[in-house]
Amino acid sequence: MDTRRLILLLIFCISGFMLWEKWEQYKYPKPAAEIAVAGAPAAAPGGDAPRPSASLQAHSVTAPSASAAPVSVAETFTITTDLLQATISAQGGDIVHLELFKYKEKDDANKNFVLFDATHQYFAQSGLIGDGLPTHRATFRRVTGPATLADDADSLQVRLETDGPNGGTIAKILTFHRNSYLIDIAWEITNAGEQPMTPLAYFQLQRDSEAPAGESRMMPVFTGPAVYTEEHKYQKLAFSDIAENKAKFAKTADNGWLAMVQHYFVAAFVAEGNTQREFYANKMESANAYQAGLILPLAEIAPGASGAAAVKLYAGPQEQARLKQVAPGLDLVVDYGWLTMIAAPIFWALQFIHGLVGNWGWAIVVLTIIIKLIFFPLSAASYKSMAKMRVLTPRLMQLKERYADDKQRLNQEMMKLYQSEKINPLGGCLPILVQIPVFIALYWVLLGAVEMRGAPWMLWIHDLAAADPLFILPIIMMASMFIQIKLNPTPPDPIQAKVMMIMPLVFGVMFFWFPAGLVLYWVVNNILSIAQQWQITRMIDAGGKAANDAKA
């Protein structure tokens, strides 16, 4: 297959893939009939507690109006563990700021990465639904306790209390753990009244629709809520669909979790057991933000008795080993799309190699070599086809000159030449097609793995997830593409030949903003391809020259 067809094929495949991913990001397949519209239940104006649907109405009553002060003026206090620092507001006991010590901001390596913050209106909230019960707008008082995880302690507990109806006490308890991004959030309710109570507890994540700072527009990744149930699996909710009341997802289930996903990081509420739960998502009326959460019913609380509800909040990096331990399916937030079946084992192999070499950059190099070896027979067949086409180029040029005015005869003579030389002009196409899904899957692995974030390779590459600061790798890649073009058959059309020479420059400029890990993969792959193609071309050229000498 000649070079121009190869390049056009690659451009078509890559463009089609990017269009498919973009379409999938915003228009997801419609689930089964039981899946409900995101707009129900919707939050009450002013950020009150969500309203449960009819399936849970038997457990609840109308949510109260909120009158507490805004979070910005409420008292806050800070909790510090070995992995994170959380700022908790006295209003609702919400987590309004969360700083991760092991990760740095993309635009400032001197600052710790912040997941929850006021910039994106990104908070973890929870409250109760029932007459006189506190929502996430209620004011709490903190029970005295440590603010820093002690060196000899495995956990740190924060207890917040407020007055309940009829003089009862309601407590919200947050438990932080050593070497963990899990935060246990529990409610304790004492019924001091004379009637039984059937409250609901809700847990929600609030965020605006803006992508994290520093994200590339050329390589968009999903930002938004996601719901998982055993029946309907992983369901992403586009902010635009939520705003238009068009998002489709599982409304109720006795399992599953709800998350707010962004590149490399995730916050997820996970309710344990088979308790019936309801998922909801809505756009706030009073702010440019969205809320997505789950509602849990509590067992009836008799007068003088107490009840409880609890969930786990994971708020941290998308480290797949950690996510798998938290809940089934939570590792799916590291989204490889329709190539998950290929991408998952590729990431496992990359992680295994990293365990041996201790550096993610060298792990990429080794994995690229292994993939190249696996596909060596297919690549060899492709290069042999192109090398034979290179040998035939002078004869093809003669045919073009001879039959310049007769296209039909030209095609006939070209086919005869292919048959006599036993060359399939599409021989280099099929091997490339087989490898494309693997290359794209590896692309998404390198793009989505948080392990690459802040991971150095060597010399000037200090972050494989960021662009090469000196643009050295993209320049090497452009040079390697020029060499590959020189090894390929020259297109008969001079205009096509000039276009082929421009292609490396176009692709190289695009790769200036790609993560260094991705460019490293392409550079290594190109270098190996050049070595393989040069050897095969040399052998074919030598054979062709010998055959021509024999005929002469």
C-alpha cells in the first residue's frame, strides 16, 4: 500500500475515533425503561434537602427550609492526616476544602493539589430529610477532639452535634483513616419525641461544570457525575443533559455508588449493604453548579430510641488498586471507553513493568518494545508490502507517463504489474488496522493513569502527564516521521509528495501539547519502526536489484 493511502487511513481512523469519543461523552446510549430522568428528584430552591421520589416517600416528610448562614461566613476547622487536609464547615458539617499531599497542582508544583474548593463550588454535603431534621444548611457545633492524626493512631474521628426536634440530639460523625482517602460519614439520631420517626439521609456532591484548570482542550476527558449499579453498570451524566433534564440513569437500586469524576481524581459516595437507595442529579437554581447524590432510608426510630445511617466517601486519586478495594466497579471511573477490554490488561502490564524497573518512563519504553515485538509479524508484512511498492515506483511512474491520457488502461496495466510481481497494494493496510485498537487503547491508558501525573522520567522530563517543557520529544518525533517518509515509496503525484513532507510538521506541532508520556511512546515506536523498516527495505531493495540485474 502506498504511503498516501496509509496516511489517509490513519487520519480517517484517528478522526473517527475522536469523533466517536466526543459523541459518546455527551450522548450516551439510552438505558432500560426502568432508568429515570435526572430531574427527579430536584433540589428545592436555595439548596434545601433533595425531595425523595414516591418510592421513598413513605419514609419521609417535607424537607425544612434552610436559614443558616452561607458557607463562606460559617465557622470552619481543619483536619490533617498523613495523606490529606480537610476543611470542614460548621454549616452542615460539609467538607468545603480538600488538599491532597501526594499530588501537586498542574500549574504550580509548589502547591498541593486541591480537590474540593470554593473555586469550583466543589463540596461534599450531607443532611437529613424529615420534620425539624438538619439539612446541609443547618449549623453544627463541634465536640472537642484532635485536629491532627496522631503518629500512633490509625484513625481520627470528628463529631459534630446539633439540636433535633423535641429536644433530641443529632450527631454527624466523620472518621478519617491513615494511608487512606476514605472518609466514613455517619448520622446518629435520637428520637426525643412521642411519635416514631422515619427519616432519610442524603449525601451529595456539588460542583460547577468547568473542567479542572490546566486540562487540554485537544484531549478532553469526562468531567461530571456518574452512577453505578450492578444492573446498569457505569453511567456517565453530562452536565448539559442534567441542565436540560435529559440525563438518563438508574434512579433506584439496592446497590451501587454515585461519584463526581474529573481527570485523574474522583469523589464517590458508597453505601454498603443492600439498602434501597435513590440516586438524583440536578442543576441548582441559585448558582452555576450541579448537585448529584444518593438518598438512604433509615429504619423507623421509636420514641426514646436512636437510629443511624452511614456511607463511605472516597475523595482522592483514581488509583485503580485503591478503587477496586472501595467498591465494585469504582475502578471504571478510569474510563477507557469501548476499548476497556484491551486497555485494562495494557495498564496491568505497564504497572507490572513499573514494579520491575521503578520508573514509569522506562516502563513505557519497555512496554512499547514488547508491543512492537508482539506485532512484529504484522508490521513486517506491512513494511515488506511498502518496500516492494518502493521497488516498483519507477515502473509505475513509467506506466503513468505512458498512459497519462487513458486512466482505465493505466489501472489495468498497474493491476497486471501487481499480479506479475505478486504484490497486494493493500498488503500494508490490514496489519495497520489490526494494531490501531491496541495503539488507541495504550493512548487512553497513558492519558488516564493518575500514576503518570507528576511522575518523572529522566533529565528534563519531570512529569510524564505534562507536555515536554523543552519540546525535545516532539521534535525528535517529527524527525523520526521524516525518516519514515523517506523510507516509504514516493507518491507519483508531486503535490502528494509535498503534502507527505508537511505531515510530520503538522503532527509534531499537535504533539507539542500532548503529555510527555504519550510522546515518549510514539518516539520509541517510531524509532523501532524505522529500524525494522530500514532492514526490510534494504533486503527488498537488494533482492529487487539482483532480479533486475538477472533480467538484464
